[in-house]
Amino acid sequence: MLKHRGFPGRLPGTDFQFVIRRPNPKGITPITRRERFRDRKPADRRADAGFMKALWENFGDQPFERGNLDAGRLSWLFGREVVAVDDPFDPESYESLLVIDVDVARRSFPEAFGG
């Protein structure tokens, strides 16, 4: 499992996790598309924006390996702001490649792009 050095471990001042420390011995948590409803808590929305900002600062518009990025946090963005590069995509692989859909991400999280 690739460890993304320099990637923030969590949203500062919160317990919202961005990375995992080690592979799960019981099996890899799959990345799935989670629906974001309008009534999500502001703290959850800040965590999504903070994670998107960290992704943008670390990877930009280039493909990146899932590695030690938290599957739960990725799942809130997957299928919209973050999309699979691989076809077929393996949601249970630490080596799966992802990329930011910059147009969608800028509309969803303008604050993550300095806007």
C-alpha cells in the first residue's frame, strides 16, 4: 500500500480522518459512491472540502493511486469530483488509480481551489 507522504492525516481540529495507517487485515474497504444529501452537517461538508483541497494540493489534475487514502472519505467524492482512471475499476485495490474531475470539483468545492 502506497503511503502518500505529506498528505494531511485528518482535517485540522477534528477527528475526520483522511488517511489510514496500515492495510486492513480483514480486507480492503471498497470505495463506493455515497450520496450527499442537502441536510448533511456543516462539519461533514467542511471535511469534504478539506479533503478535496488536500487532493488538489497533492495531485492536481494528475492520476493518483488510492494507497493509504481513507476509503470512507473518498466515497463521499467518488463518481462525481473523483473518478476512476482504470477500466475496469477495482474498488478494493490499494493500487487503483483515481483522478479529480476538475470541472465538477471546482463547482462543488470552489473554496478548495481558492475561489
